[in-house]
Amino acid sequence: MRTFFVSFFLLSFLFSFSQNGIEKHFKVYNTNTKEITTIEQIAINAKNADVIFFGEEHNDSAGHFLEAAIFKALHKEYGDKLALSMEMFETDCQLVLNEYLDGFISESRMIKEARAWNNYKDYKPAVEFAKENKLSVIAANPPRRYVSMVSSNGMNSLAGLPKASKKYLPPLPYDTLSGRYYEKFQEFMGGGSPGTNNPKIYYSQNLWDAGMSNSIYKFWKKNKGKKIFHMVGRFHVDEKLGTAAQLQNRSSKLKILNISCFSDDSFANPEWEKFKQLGDYIIITDPGLKKTF
């Protein structure tokens, strides 16, 4: 009975979008072939990829539809050789998340005790699909309390944490990326605005990236042969920087495919060349669609 209701929910979710013509509100572009493509083709072309990054805008309704649709397409191609990884859950919540996936606790209990994001409804279809098909879900992000420690007291403050706390973090000291990622971060934060030149803020950003990359890497080492679909804010993975670069530093053997999904005012006639550096696939969504929050 539970499986029936989960399946019904997912079908209703996808059908409701189809009824509203969601397909008309996104365009998928392969930056290698420079051609329009489909989510099904992305899944097929992911054959040699170990990790598929989906870089989202957190309130993009079309983007959330696409996350679930691509995850489902990957499962159709690769079956149980697939896992879901999420920025939206923190590493110290893995046990609670597993208890929910295994049917021991209710969704409401999981949402509360795993500190699910306020817009969890946007990620529910992918989580429920993983649950129904017995796929692993990785709580990838380091706990926010430790990121706050770095923002306030610097990255060296983590060294004094007890061993039990450090198991939720990447190996210390973690990498702090320079070059293009630092430049992008400065631009994003407003250049010379107050606080942007404070290295602690940038190092806290690096902790997110180092932590997520470590969570993905640890799972991959134990489950070689499985593909990992990681859902994350696109700033973390655009241009294969941030989390993607940290992961590549952990193992150059890992094959990464990244998708950058975002709304843009050029949706009616996108300038693909303008965005080609962002990912292997670019998905532009209609900015006229209602945001999820």
C-alpha cells in the first residue's frame, strides 16, 4: 500500500507539470555538441560518469521538476547502480535520513530531526523515488554549526573539536581554492563590500565544498560502480569549480558531468555561447514561472 501511494504521488507530481506544459518552460543544451538535447539523452550520455552534478537555483520550480526527472531517467538507464547525494541534508543527519528511507520513522519526524530545508517539498519527489527504489541518499553537507565556527573564528577553530565531531567534517585542514573560484566568490559577494575581504567568510564557503566533496568521495570509494547524482546550488559546481574541483582534487580518476540549471531573461532566444563554460549541459528555465518560494 505504501508503494502504491508513493508511486501515485510521483505520477501525480509529474503529470501535473505535464498538464501545465512544463516542457515548454525549459531548454536543454549540450555544450559539447552545441545542440539542443533532452533529459533522456543526458542520462544516456552519463554512461562513463561517476558523479553527475545538478546545479540548481533553490527556488526554481522548473529546476526542481528537472532534478526528479533526470534522477528518474538515470535510474531507468542504470537501475540500482545509482545513489542520490544532497546539499540539503547535513552529515550528522545521515542516521535519521536512513531511518526514514528504511521505513522506521515518519516523514514528519525525519523532516524535523534531519533539519530538512523549509522547501523540502521541492526535493521530496527525488527522495521518495530513492526510497521507493531502495537507493542510497547521501546527507552530504557539513553541519552548519561548524561552518558558522569558521565564519566567526577561522578554519583553525575546527582543530579543537573532539574526534566525535570531526567525523562529520572533511579531513582537516581542508583545501581553500584560489584562482577563478575565489574571484567568482568576490564578485558574488559584491567585490569591495564590507566583509567580502574577510578570508573567514570565504573559508566557510570552502568548508561547504570540501565537506560535500568528501561525502561523495567516501561513498564512491565504498560503492565503486555506482553513479552519484548530487543536487546542489549551482554556484558550488558551475565551471566545475567549488565542490566539483574539491572532488577532482580528491581523485583525478573520478569522471564528472555537470549540469547548470537556471532561469534567464534570454529564455525566448538564449545565447548559448554566453553560458557554455558553466557546464557540460546548460538548462535555461523560464523566468516567468512562479518560484517555489
